[in-house]
Amino acid sequence: MSDTPKSHGRLSISASLQPRDLMGETPRLKGAWTARVITLFPETFPGVLDASLTGKALQQGLWALETIDLRPFGIGKHKNVDDTPSGGGAGMVLRPDVMAKALDQAAIGTKGKSWPVIYLSPRGTPFTQAKAKAWSEADGITMICGRFEGVDERVLEEYAIEEVSLGDFVLTGGEIAAQALIDATVRLIPRVLGNQASTEDESFQHGLLEHPQYTKPSQWRDRDTPEVLLSGHHGNIAKWQRQMAERLTKERRPDLWRAYCELHDRDPDEDQEL
Ligand code: SAH
């Protein structure tokens, strides 16, 4: 605890969930941003979130992760969580009554707080950097990881759950998507990423993809680092980086480029300066 700066606030352990649901005994800062994840596979967490910056911040209590195992809420001796789809068809569907019990547990202590409840789903709105920013400003988030054919529609309606997608493809379960979305969100929480300025300058932050990056050696296999980057002229460097960001965005993401031009009153078909 001695390496946690005092200015971050008081450390405490949340008592809101059953001990089996807490991710270890990591101390957390009071009011730390918290991700609650409803999953049939709690052992897959924290997974990749335990590495590098997100992992360090998790250990320091700058954010918290709580998994809620869906299985114990299952029905009967076998703790069944799913059943066959109404109307027939392949696969199984997660039952609304079972999911509701997990959602009620996830809701403990969130009343009056800013706390989105999300179902990870290929049918959802595509996740964006803007959404990550908005979530990072909330008190926390609850995520449902689906499995099989997904979740009964009625529980999504009843709890006014927002569906969010990682992209236009189908995963086996929501766990990888949850980790991706939590990663993108957590790194925007002030103090989590060491160098806050680096998030201000990234892809999507200004509606553009990021310019190419170079490092040492300045010459490698007959390839030179662009001269301007070695010039030390900050004005020219910034101008070059913006031009490259615009060019890349125009070439690779015409959708982003059109939106950017509209916002900045620019002609999307204008010739690039470079
Ligand atoms: N039958 C569903 C797919 C179910 S895939 C359909 O066609 O829409 C099983 C689970 O994996 C889903 O419930 C969801 O939680 C997760 N999942 C799959 N693809 C995803 C994606 N692109 N984004 C987020 N979650 C996804």
C-alpha cells in the first residue's frame, strides 16, 4: 500500500458482494470505477486486464473488477441457466429469471449512481472511443456476457439494458468483448494511464486515425524516418502529423473522413497537401 499516493483517497474493500465474487482481496480506492461482469466463466477474469497498465492500476485499487458467477443462480440441483429456444431452432438461450437474479445482485449499491448496464451482443451498437470516454466518467458499469444463442429478450427489456457490440462478427461468448471494452474504458480514467496526454492524441480522439509512429534507429534497412520528425521544429512536426492523420483517415476510413470534414466545414474530396 505504501506505493499508492495518499492523494488518491481512502482505501477500502467493497462489502457489497459475496466474498466469492470479489476479485481477490485487492484494496480499492473509495469510489473507484468498478466493472461488474456477469459471466458463466468468472475464471477468465481479469485475464488480459491483469497485464501492464490496467493490471497495475487494478492492483493499486484505481479501478475494481467484480465477477458475478451466473451458475449459482441456476435452477434446481443442476443449476440450469439455459433452456431451448421458444419456437425451436438450434442452441440454448439464457433464462430471464436466472439472469434477473444476477442483475439484482449486480445492482446492489448502484442506485442513484451513474452505472450503465450493458449486454455484449453482436446485435448491439458498435462500441466507439466516445462510448469508452462516457463510460469512464460513470461510477461503474455492469456487463452481461452472453453464451450459447444469447439472453432471453424479456430480461433485456425489463432491465432497460443497452446492447453493445465489439464489431461485426460473432464470438462464442461475451467475455473477450467485455475485456476489450473494459480495457478501452479503464485507460481513459484519469491516473490509470501514466501519461494522460497520450490518450488525447490518439486515433479517434479528434475523429481521425493516428499518424504513423517512428522510433530509433532513424535509418533501418534503407528506410529513413521522415526528415521533419528529426528537425526539432515542433510546428512543422505537428503540421506533418496532422496531414498524415488526415491522409490515412481519408484512405482507410472514408466514413470517419466524411464525418470529420462535415464537422470542420471541409470538402471531403479536396486534394491533400502532401
Ligand atoms: N445468436 C447470437 C450470437 C450469440 S454468440 C446472434 O446471432 O446474435 C454468444 C454470445 O457471445 C452473445 O450472447 C454475446 O454476449 C457474445 N458475443 C458474440 N459476438 C459478439 C460481438 N460481436 N460483440 C459483443 N459480444 C458478442
